[in-house]
Amino acid sequence: MSELQVRKVVAAYDSTPVLHGVSFTVASGTLAAVLGPSGSGKSTLLRVIAGLHRPLEGAIVSDGRVLSGPRVDVAPQHRRIGLVPQDAALFPHLDVRANVAFGLPRQERGGARADEMLALVGLSELADRMPGELSGGQRHRVALARALAPQPDMVLLDEPFSALDASLRGEVRAQVRQVLRRTRTTALLVTHDQDEALSMADQVVVLADGRLEQDGSPADLYERPRSAWLARFVGGAVTLRGTWRAGTVECALGTVPAELGIGQTASDGTTVEIVVRPEHLVLGDVAEAASRPAPGGRVRAMVRHVQYFGHDAVVWLDLPGLEEPVQARVLAGTRVWPDTEVSVGLQRPALAFAVPDSARG
Amino acid sequence: MRGSPTIGGREGSAPSRRVGLAGLAAEPRIAPRPPWGRLILAGSAVAAAALAAIPLVYLVVRVAGAESGAVADALLRARTAELAINTVGLVLAVAAGCLVLGVGTAWLLARTDLQARRLWIVLAALPLAIPSYVAAFGWVSLTPLRGFWGAFVVLTLCNAPMVTLPTLAALRQADLAQEDVARTLGRSRSRAFLEATWPQVRPAALAGVLLTALYVLSDFGAVALMRFEAFTWAIHAAYTSSFDPTLAAVMAVVLAVMGVALVAAERTMRGRQARFGSMVAARPASAPVRLGRWRMPALAALLAVAGVSLGVPLGSLLRYLGRGSGEGIAVAPLDVAADALTTVGLALAGALVALLLALPIGILAARWPSRLAAGAESASYVGLALPGIVVGLSLVYFSLQAVPALYQSVWILAFAYGVLFLPKAVGAVRASIERVEPGLEDVARTLGEGVAGTWARVTARIAWPGIGAGVLLVALTAMKELPATLLLRPTSTDTLATSLWRLTDISAYAAAAPYALVLTVVAAVPALLLTRDAVTGSTRAEGLQ
């Protein structure tokens, strides 16, 4: 399996620009996720890599072999890049075995390779079924087996789980992840689902508006987002305005410790935007808080509403001076009731971002 | 796959602010491959559209090239006005008749608590299985009905299903809750139907009426057998008796103009209907209207319509088939078989021509919709707009002038069939290709198949059954074609339709009956397909001619 390089790819549909110079590298044998809201250009990126859409500029390089580049445009059938589309797109006129064997050389289509691949995805007993007789999850596993059968250098997965219902999705994700690991296949997953990207991928590339926002490990992305927008896009986030004072921020949570985001600068007294993960807010008894001051300041808040999920709960808090409530995520067993007062503190330093001039108002 | 991107004006927006990987900073743009396959396809589509347009274009050129005095004379003489009034009058009368009969029947079948509904739907659709000249043969041989009223009765009964079936489908899809709301707002049952439901059904019903009008305009066999002087009959007469080319051509142009106008109106109406359909969500059926004391009259009316529209033609068939030949003209079964063989061969050749012309147009329209594709598709509608007699006449002149070797050959006849039934073939090709998801082709490409291989192993394999069925439908329809066949067939050749027409014209009804029977069987196949759709609830208004 092999490394994929995407270099400064610029692409457009008709004359509408879609990608504005996107670059990243996927290491051999790893799974990278391209995460972005709809319309961010992630599907176009995938089609460019597969050779189904021609970029205007930039290069696609697979293991040192230029697939798209100046004066080079390898046709999709010669790229050795497999594709698992959103709807699986099994050939309706072929049975499962013939679907899997589609990409094999003619003389091997009757051979054992197709059955091996079906065994790999655990569908050996369905080899003679027609695609119409399969469930959604089975279809995706067949599509994966079909893409892997010709031993491609990498596979592209285009939102492959979004058509499945939630109960099935987690199971199929795990199966697909396992097959990709076992075959040590380099893979690129396109998705708009943050949970999917964070839980499956070794590397997450966030795309917004045709530009690369961040490229890093899932933990990097969640813990050190490069912008407030990214923080909100990946996971829940409470964002507040405050005033920066040398490592602390004065805001509705009181004076809390804060760190500047990567590449951010702020001088004392300027307005910044801080991002707090809901699970980093600590709720406590009002009386207890008064006697034992905690790090990160303690303010009082009214509980507006509690959403109980079993394993944890989301508490909606009215903070003094804020119109909209903020969310805190607390473990099950924390005793909180609506319309009571709690104290709110912060477990970890908040992340601060400079507010762009235009948005300062 | 979308069009290759145009590059103009994008210089500034490609951001070079992020310093990229070394060595690639000043990359030249990637030169697009010329899409040869698509260019060849587009070229073929233009060529096919040009071929399909020959009858119309040649006719116009011919009339424009004639002496202006002769054209004016032909156009302005009283006889032309009389023929125009006859044709327009018949078209309007039949359209009105079909509207009333079709909507009434559809309402009874869709909205009331009538028993044996499926049986009544089949009976209401079956007249489609009887070619209008076979029905006319039945009426002429059994009743003294002739002239305007004869043509009116025959054409109304034959064409009513063209209104009944789409209206029935639209009524089933209509949002009946609106009618309920109208009732609660104080409307009577009939007012509520008119104000709430009829607007939802109207586009489908009117599209059916326009199609009916088009068929009446083109009809030759029924008006000729009824001796009603409509345009089609007069063109045939002018051609055969006096061989006055300018007169026949001028009349043909007038008829062609009416046909084009009707097709344009029908397309517009169909577009409107599509917009309506998407708006209405599926709802559970509300309670049917109770007929009560109207049950007997309703049943009697349905039975009477079915009785005259099916009973008269079938009755005459039974009567004359049972009696054998009494008029001295003997028809051997072998003659019928020989004509049937000729008919099948010609129809298959015509269907093949239609397929060859339809493939590039249909594929282009399905996969790369563009102004060019839309233009080619519009050109293919010439076959729908031009009556068979007009296509036949134009191709007679065309072959005489341009390629005399083709005059009265089977090739020019097959070409005429190809042009006349091209819209059906294009529709079948387009729908079948559209049903193949483009995603499947993408996957095949990533699995190592080239463009041609992808078509062979995926697209063509999936689309083939639909296209094949469409071609078969074209062949079945071509087997019934009469007016163009009369003008273009080689002198010694007869098809089932021309034999029936020749024998009925000289009142040899018993000799004509076997031909009528075989033709009815031929026409029954597409009609039964359409009926099956109507019973199961789907709709396909375009089907028969």
C-alpha cells in the first residue's frame, strides 16, 4: 500500500471554483478522513483523486507516481484507486460474486479471489444473491470487497455510512475499519459526520469552503483546534467573549485561565473569543463553592433545563450577563435540578482566539 | 461527469497564499483532454436530428421554391378553407367528446364505490387496441353511419382512453384533502371537485386531449373510410388523382403547422403536469363517493360506451369472419400470411432505423443535457407532429428529386417509419439510460474499465432491456401504419393495413375481416401493456398512435 500526496489542488465545476489549493499527505497504510460541511468541496476532492474530475492546477501523487499534474492525467481505470460510493452503487445486473470480481482481469474473474474477498468482509454465504436482496450494511461490505479485490494502492470511501440507519452505522463502521486495518490499505474517507471522522481516522483533514482548515490527528483537532469555528464544528463547544489579561480571560465565567490557540496573538485588554468544551465545565453545590474556592473561578448560574442521556447529562445554564444558555456535560450521578442555582467552574484552561476586526462590532 | 471546467477569470481566486510543497510553486495548468467520445456522440445526434427533420424541411423548401402564384392559389381557394374547417371542426368535436367521456369515466373509476373496478379499467383502456381504421371498418360494415358523425363517433371512442388513463392516474395522485377542506368551507360536492380537485387533474387531462387532437389531425384511415373530407384525405386524393404536387404540398404544410402547434402545446402542458405531480404528497385514499341511486345509470353508461366502442368492431369481425367470402373476392389464408410477413419485416426495419437515429439523441439527452441535446430531442418530435400522410408525401417528393433510386423502395418506407416513431424510440433510449446511475459508471472506471468497456459491461447491459422493449413497441406501432405506407410502398407490396384499406374501400368486408383481426391482435400488445400500467396505478400517456 502506498502514500498519497495531494498538492495544491485547484478545481472548479463549470466556472464555479470549488477547491482553492488543497494540500495534504496520507501516510501509507493509514485511514485519513476528509471532514467538512456539505458544499465544502470534499466530494470534488475525492473525484479529483479518483481521476473522475480533472483539476485545474495542482498534483495528485501516489507513491511517487504522478497521477494528475502538469501534462499528466492518468485515466481513472489506470490509477489503482478503488472507490466505495455513498449508495454502494452495486451493479444491479450482476450477483454479489460477479460484482466483487468486476475489477479483476478477465481470466481471474472465475477464480478464488472474489470468494476470498467475500470471506474477508464476512459475506461468503451471500455470494449468489443479487444486490437487490441485500441489506444496506451488506451492500456496503460488498462494495468494499469489490473495491479491494483488484488490490488497489488505496481506496476512497465517499460518505459510505450516511445512508445507513444509526443503529447499523456503528457496526458497519467497525467492520470496515477492521478490514482496512487487516489489509493495511491506505484509505481516504469523506464525511460530514464528526463522530465518524474522530472515531475511525488516524488523520483528519478539515475542509471548509474549498480550503484546508486543519490537518492533524483526531486528538489534535479536538483539543487544539486552529479556530473557534473549527472548535464548534468538531464536537460541542461553548464560545464566549472576554477580555485577555496575560493568561487569563475575564468573561461570564469569571476570570478563567486561558491559552492562546495555535498561531494566535493577543495583547492585554483586547477582546478575545474563548472556547470551552461542555465536559470541562464543573458544576458544584453553591454553599460548598463559597467555602472552598476552586481554580478557574466560580460563578453562580441558574439551571434552566436538564437533558438526561443515561451515561451522562447535558445541563443548560443561564449565566449572569448572557442571553443564551450555555451547555455543560456532566457525568451521570451528578445531582442537578432545573430552576436551582449551581456554581460553575472550569477544569482546564480555555482556548482563546483573537476576534477579527470585522467581527468586533 | 460534468463538462470540462472553463478557466476564464479564475486567476485571482486561486490562492497562492499558502506556500505549498517545494518545487510545485509555478505549476502550469493541467491541459484538458479533448472529449472525443462526446464529440462523436454530439455529431451523431446532430446528424440524426437532421435526418429526422428531412420531411419537414424538404416540404417547406419545396413550397417556398414553388411559384408564389401557385402557392397563393392553392392556399386561398375556397376548397382549402372548407377542408380546414372540416378538419378543425372534427378535431375540436372529438377533443371535446374525449374530454367529457374520458374525465367522466376516470372520475367514476377513481372516486366512486363502483364494483369490479379493475374490469372496468381494462374495458375503458381496450379501445386503444383497435386501430381507428379497423374500428371504422366495423362501423362502415355494420351501420349506415358515414361522414362527419361517423368520423366523430369512431375517433372519439378510439381516443377516449388517451384522456381516461392519464386523468385516472392524476386523480389517484391528487390531494383529496383539498376537496375535503373545500367542503368544510361551504362548497357543494361538485363545486368542491371543480375548485379543488380539477385544477390538480387538469394538466394531465388536457395533455391527453391535445394528444387526441394530434391523432385526429393525423388520422387518415377512419376519415377516408367514412368519406369525410378532412385534410389528410384531401392530400391523399390530390396526390393520387391529379398528382398536383404544389397543391398537395401546400395542404401538407398547413397540416404540419397545426401538428407542430399541437405538439408544442402538449409539451407545455406535460411540463406543467410534472410540476404539479411533485407538489402533491402521497396520502391515504379517502372514502369513495357513494353512488347510491346513481349506481344503475353509471353502470349502464359505462356498459354502453364499452359496448359500442368494443362491440361494433368485434361484432363485425365475428360476423364477416364466420360468413366467409360472399362478395366474390376470395382471400386465402396464405395471402394474409404473406402480407403479415411483409408487415413484420418492414416494421422491424423501421424500428431499427428509429433505434439508430434515437441512440445518439437519447444518450446525449440522458447523460449530457445541453442546448444541443435539447435541440436534437425537439427535432425528433417531428415524427409526432407530422401526420403520416405528410411524412409520406414529403418523402415521395424528396426521393423523386434527391435520390430517385429510393423512390417506392422498402428503404424509404423504413426511413419514414423511423422518422414517424422516433419520439417513442428516443423516449425509450433516454429513460433506459437515465435509469443507469452515473455512480455505477464511476465505480467501473475506478475498477479498471475504460470508457468503452464501461458502456459494454455496465451501461448497455442495464439499459438494454428497456431499449429493446421500446424498439419492439415501435415495431408493433409501425405494423399498423397506413397513410405513409400507402404512398411509399413499392407498387406490388401490401401490408396488413394497406390490404384492409384497399378491400374496405371497395366494400369487400368479408375479405377485409381477417386483416382487421390480425391488426387488432398486433395492436393489442402495447394496449395491454398500457392497461396493465393503468390497473397497477402507474401512468404512461405516450404509447400509441
